[in-house]
Amino acid sequence: MTFYINTRQKDSHEMLGTSLEKCIKSHEGAWKELIFICIGTDRITGDSLGPYVGYCLSGCPMIHGQIYGTLSHPIHALNLTEAMDHITRQHPNGLYVAIDASLGTKKHLGFVTVANGALYPGAGVQKELPPVGHIAITGIVNASGWMEHLALQTTRLSTVITMADMITRGILYSLSLMGYERLPGDLSLPSPRSLAALTDGGN
């Protein structure tokens, strides 16, 4: 089960939310809590998508789930194994949703994928890291195929922020669809200003 969402489309966050809801419901009965694992580093623009989403989500005090990986406490290649050991001990019955940046074809730039199955961090830059999660959300921030590290380093910050905004609102929309309490913020407004208000106080 894999969904491709174009962030340039109107109401793309609703498309992401409904796609994520379908993936979560396919695991119904096998978990007790939602855990969001946001992977990447704030030291590289293109790779900061995961931590930025984590930062945004951590500013939602009523969220039903746990957030790991933020701008101030990122989960990256150097600490991934240790972080996952901690998460699996703390949340043995969790459903893990992994979020990360990725590289792809030019025609898919700006797309977000939502899929059942593990996320493979570092695959786009030829790093061998352990798979993470039961559900994967990936944002295609730049093109692959040539000097992948440079592609991540030269990714526009506006691309990352716009995509993180949509992913954050999509996750919150999916939770509202599943009957969780309404979260602060206007999910219909895609502007960075509204996102800033939503995430004020995040770590």
C-alpha cells in the first residue's frame, strides 16, 4: 500500500491524512500507541525535513502519540541504533511511523509518499542503516543520481519548510479522521505563519 501525494495540489494535506489513516487502520488491533520517529539532521538543509516535522508535531500538546527526532534532538545516522533501542524499550506495543527526506526523479520532486512497511534511512546516499517503522512517510526534496550528498546540501529551505508544513498538517488531519481530540491550529491554512502559531513552544 503506497500513496504518492503532490504537495503542489490543493488540499494535499487531506490526501496525505486519508492515506496515512488507511495505512494505520490496516494495522488495527496490533498496537496500543502511535509513535512518530522523525529522522534526519538539522546540519544539512535537505536532510532536515524529518527533524522539522518532529519540531512542529512536538508543539502540539494534545497529540495522541510520542514524537522522537526534533531540531534540537535529532535522530540521525550516528545515533539511530541507540535511539531505536530506547524507543522499542519504552514503547514495545507502539505503531511506528517513520518520517524522512529522500531523493527521487525530477518528475517526483515535491511529492510525499506514504506507505506500509519500513523506511530505509540513508538509502538515497548509499548508507546502510537499519530499517525503521511500520509505516513510512518520505518527502522527495531533490533529484537523485549524481552527488547525492551535494543534492541534500543544496536543497532549498523553502522546499523543506513547505513539505514539512504539509506533512505536519496531514498527520494532524489523519488523527482527526480517526476520532482523536481536535488539535490547535487551523488545518485549512497552509501558510508558514499559521504553522508557526501551531508550533509555538515546540522543543
